[in-house]
Amino acid sequence: MRLRVGAPTDDDIDLLNLTWGAGGDDAWPDHQRLRSKNCEVDGVNDQRLSQLAGEPVSFKRVDAINVEHANRQATVYTKLQQLARGVIQE
């Protein structure tokens, strides 16, 4: 509970650190890790992607709206554009 409210004790931190074990990231290559900064996430992702065999592949996506009424189609399309703005880069 103390962690949740931002008041961990030194003992709490020590206990959490004991659960990780020796070796850090290299000891647990297939486990998910929580990162607090995008730069750390990007570094891990780039490192893991560089280990994959073959050339990079890009996929084209197609959005489909399964709404028959024209006014509802326009509303859904607008909402999809708002959600995708800033997320999808062409």
C-alpha cells in the first residue's frame, strides 16, 4: 500500500530489489519489464529489434467502419481520425 501512495520505506525498496535477482536485464531476457521513461523503452526495443533475423517489414493497415447509416459513418470516421492523430505516422 505504501508504494501505491508514494511512501515506500527503505525495506520496501530492498524487498523489491531482491525479487529482481542478480544479472539485471541480461539475466531475464524474455521477461517484461516496467520502464518509467520512453528513452529507456526505446533503447530496449531497438536492441531487441536489432537481434531479429531478416530485413524489416512494413504493413499497411486499412480502417473499416461497419456502420450503415451515413451520419453515423461520419461520426465514427471523425472519432477514428482523432484517435489516430499523433499515433500513426505515414
